[in-house]
Amino acid sequence: MRGVDHVLQLYQDESRLLDRVHSFVAEGLRLEEGVVVIGSTPRWDRVLDRLQKSGVDARARVRDGQLRLVSAHSALTSCFLGGAADRPRFIELLSGVVHLARMRWERVRVFSELTDSLWRDGNRLGARAIERLWQPLLGQHGFGLLCACPIDSLEGETYDGTLQALCQAHSQVQPACDEEGFERAVSGAVSEVLDEPLARMLHALATAHRPAAQMPPGQAVLFWLKDHMPRTAEKVMSRARARWNEQ
């Protein structure tokens, strides 16, 4: 992860997400960065356990302040008033968290469970609002940020505008499933549903009009289809789901 990357990790399986968070945290510790986890105690404990099993003395890193937990519940309680995100409170709280880490560590990275928590509670508007609030902090402090959200991008109902908005707020989007398998599933489904000339045209259009965030080509294809050929998009996603399940 580069210094100011803002990555959205989609997930459906908790174990797969924990693998990603473990990799993110372990890399930061290895690079002598300050690492902040804004999350829940159960997930924090599982990440610490994985770090210990992989040979990282995580509890020693916690003791010396390189690795810190900030309660996602407390952060959301402080920053949401009357069901709406309070921008000044959010910036004050999270600026303080990053500044504290920066006092000892030149580079900082953060894993945030805030969007994840809001999404699981049914507050999709809140999830979108939180991601917008991160932008000025990233610009000011220049840290790496990994967010997570339990979204399946092969489900049509995901494309109600929320996934698009979340992607716009990030520099990179990673699919919920294995990226190579995701690409095979989407590419194969497109070939099943469309004849070859149309499939080539689709890939060209999706590439030309892809969202700004870095993402797998197959994800860009699904975005373009949902915006311009929604009925075809449903067929492609259905076939992609079947292909994914067969892998």
C-alpha cells in the first residue's frame, strides 16, 4: 500500500477479510509504520491471534504503541448525532488518532471498520457519509487507509447507487472473492451472454468509461452494464455467479 492509498475491500467471508487485515497490519509493522485498527474487540482479538501465529509479537507491538485499537463503536457514537455524521467531531477525533500515531512513527496506516459497521446496521447513507469524511483527513495527514464493506458485487441489488458512491470515494476497490476467479467468472459470463463482437465492444466501452478508482476490469464491466444495459447486466451476473460457484 502506498502512503495515501484509500482502499475498499469488499467481502462476504469473515475469514477472507481477516486474511486481508492481517496482511495489511503485518506489512505496516514490518515497514516500521504506526498501525491503527478502528474496529471491534472480537475482530481485533482474531487479528492479534493471526499475527501471533504468523510469528509477529503483536502484543509487544501494542505495548510499545506501534499497534493501537480504537473502538469503532465509540467512534461512531461520538461522530453520529441524531443519525447523521458530524463532520467537525469526526475530523477532530480521527485527526487526533492519526496525530498521536505520527508522534512516534513517520508513516501511518489505518484499518477502519466504520463503514462496515454502518452497512451491517442498515445505515447505507451513513456508510457513504463516513467515506466522504475521510477525504480531507487523507489530504491533510497522508496516511494509508483500508476500509471494508460486506458487499457482494455479483448481486444486482448492490448497484442501487451505493456501491458506485463508495467506489468513487476510494482510490482502489478489491472484490469480495479471489480476483483472478472473479475475472474468469465475469469474462466467461460475458462470452456466454453476448456474441464476440458485442463482447469486444463492451470491454472497450468499460475500459474507456471505467470509474476513477482502480478495480478489476470485470468490475468496471459490471458498472458499465448496470448503467447502460441493466437487463443484460442481470444475465451476466447470474452466469458469473454460477461460474464462480463451479470454481
